Amino acid sequence: MDPETKAIKDWLKKHRISEVEVLVPDMTGSARGKFIPAHQFLGRGNPRLPESIMIQSVTGEYSDNHWDFVEPTDADMILRPDASTMRVVPWAREPTAQIIHDCFTMDGQPHPLATRNILRKVLNLYEAEGLRPVVAPEVEFYLVSKNLDPDYVLTPPAGRSGRNESSRLSYSIDAVAEFEDFVEDMYVFATAQELQVDTLIHENGAAQMEINFLHGDAMSLADQVFTFKRTVRETAYKHGMYATFMAKPMKSEPGSAMHIHQSVVDAATGKTIFADRKGRHTDVFLSYIAGLQRYTPELISLYAPNVNSYRRLAPDIAAPINLNWGVDNRTTAFRVPQGDADNTRVENRFPGADVNPYLAFAATLASGYLGMKGKLRPSEPHQGTANEEEVEVARTLEEGLRHLQDSPEVQEVFGDLFLRAYAAVKLDEFEEFNQVISSWEREHLLLQV
């Protein structure tokens, strides 16, 4: 028995696990997989899943040309558990484990459509250079009343006072206390799963919260964000409401983001490469920022992966619409917080809360890597209000997908097959959404045009 298998077996026994959730993050970042009784989990070969699950849209449909990306026979993938992702499922009735699995082709190669493998490819590029990226995501979400009819708009849930929020309550302690029972259970569930969550704040929207994660390894934190989303939804269900990570769930409320703080350290020394001994920004740091500016227009669909995402990236809304960067300037897309040299970092403010965390991390880290390798130079830091200037990124999912394969270097990092498959899946979602006639059209066009 290899050491990893033994570690899993010992862990399952220690926690008296009766059932295992075999999890695979799909293209959208949702959990796919199967349940296996614990006594069978290690007694059988590696579990399998059809590789076609990697190219399903958010509605569960397939694009017309999906056989261009997977075997027409709908072949299986081999799944291998990652022992570092073993966690209890604290909301389950029986002792249950959840284990994220990596996907491999039948001949043992990392599956090119598995989003966890995409992030690993990017991290391997850093490792080959003797570098290690460090990230810290900030994840926003809304609590909303149960909504059983999608034709009705979402509304904030009632708090412990029995009232619904109706005003801007950024950083309000009392507003968070309205949902004290939810917050306490969320932290209990997070602690049971060893999620490295840090501070919780009330954001600007009605019943909108933000959780900050402690900085650390990109793969580990992608796994944690993936797990955290499930955790928040389950906690909300327990308290008779919904939690949503939609980028723009309500017309009159701000959008929800997943800002990504990122830095790069020397793998041998653990020292930052973004600042020198005197605390000045290094050339390599400026090239990293330049990479974010250069490649974001092509990779925007990984930061804004759904048709709803682009409602957040709009003028006059507190989200980036162009490629400016600045020092401690929250109106810019790429913000460099002020602080000591060892903590020099840049915050990418483009990703929405609806991202697949593996792909969002891969996109931002790949952009910075390509900027450093190409020794690119950024624009001058922006001094004013950046989001009052011209829009420089796509305004629709279809427009964003059009640029996804513009650069040979991006194709080399992500793989041509993955980029084509991702574009096909998301374009199918766009076309399906485009068939829906909205109430705005019926109200303003029905009798006027």
C-alpha cells in the first residue's frame, strides 16, 4: 500500500467515516462525482467518471460539437484522490468524508479538460523557475430569501429582528449580528473542514457578506474556495434561506467579487521577489502587473464566466472596467495595497464570486508569469478615479470568448483543447440565454417598435 493510500485509510478509520463523497470540480466550478461506502472506497480500484462531465454547461447541456473535445465513445476518466483534500462533511447526517480527486486519461496522463490540472500546469511553470506564488482570495456572497420561482426578483432575508435590510450597511457589526446564527454555524462548519477563513465583514449590498482567506498555496486555496461555496450554501439551507455567489444577483444591489491578492516568493528562501531590500517595487513586480494588463482582455471569460457576470463589470458600478493599476486605489483593476516590503502584492479585482477558483487563479497567475517572462512594462500607476474612464474589457460573455485564443503563449499555457472546449461550453450557455425574452423587452418593445 502506497503512503498516500495508507494515509487516506487511516484518516477514514480515525474519523469513523461511513461514506465518501468523490468530488471533481467541473468547468463551472461545481462539484461532480459519486458517493461510495467507505468500506468499498479503498477496496476497489480508482473510481471513474465519464469525461463528458467536463464539458457540460451550467444547465447540464452539451454543445453541438462536444465530440471534438472528448471521445465519441464517452470514455471514462480515472480519478485519483488527493489526500491533502480530505475533509469531513459537517452537515451530513452520517459520518461522511469529502475528497477532491484529480482526473487522468485512461493511459494515465493528466486530463487536459480538468480545471484542477489547468491550475497545476501554471503552478509547475513557477516551480520550474524556482518560484512559488502566494494568493489570498476575498469571497463575497449574498444571503437571500428562498426563491422558488425564478420569475420573481431576489430579496434579502429577514434577520433576527424580523426586518429586511434596506440601506447600505458596509462594515456594520450590527448588520452581521442580524444573521448571527448563520455566521456561527458557517464558522463551525469551516473550522471542522480546516478552511483557513479569516475575517468576515458586511459588504455594501443588502445581506451581502465577504470572507477573507489567509494567504497561502494557490492549489490549497482553490480547493478551499471550492469547498467554502458548498459550505455557505449548506449553512444557508439550514437556516431557511439561500446563499448565492452570482456576480450580480439583484438590479439595485452591488455585484459580488472574488478579489485575488497575489505575490511571488523565491521557493528556496521564502523571500518576496516583488520588493527589494529598501522596499522598492522591483522590475519583475512591474512586469507581473504588466502581464495582468496585457492578458486580462483575453482571459476575461475566466474571471467573468457566466452571462450574468458582465452585469457586474459595467460603468458606474464598483467593479473594474479598464486595465489601470494604482497604489491603494480601489477604483483600479489592479490595486497594490500599501504595506511593508515583505507583504508587497497586487490585488486583481476583476474576478466575480461566480468564478471557478481553479481557472481564476490559473488565469491571474499565468498572466503575471507571462508578464515576467516577457519583461513587459506596465502603464504609469493611475492617480484618479479609474472606473470613470473608458471601458477596455468585454461587456458580454460572447465578446470575451472571442479573444480567448488570441495569443500563442496563452494557448501554450492552457492548452488548445481546453481553450476550445471552454469556449464551446460557454458559447452554448450564451446562445441559450440569448433565446430568453426578458420582461424589459416586453415592457418597452412590445407596443413601441
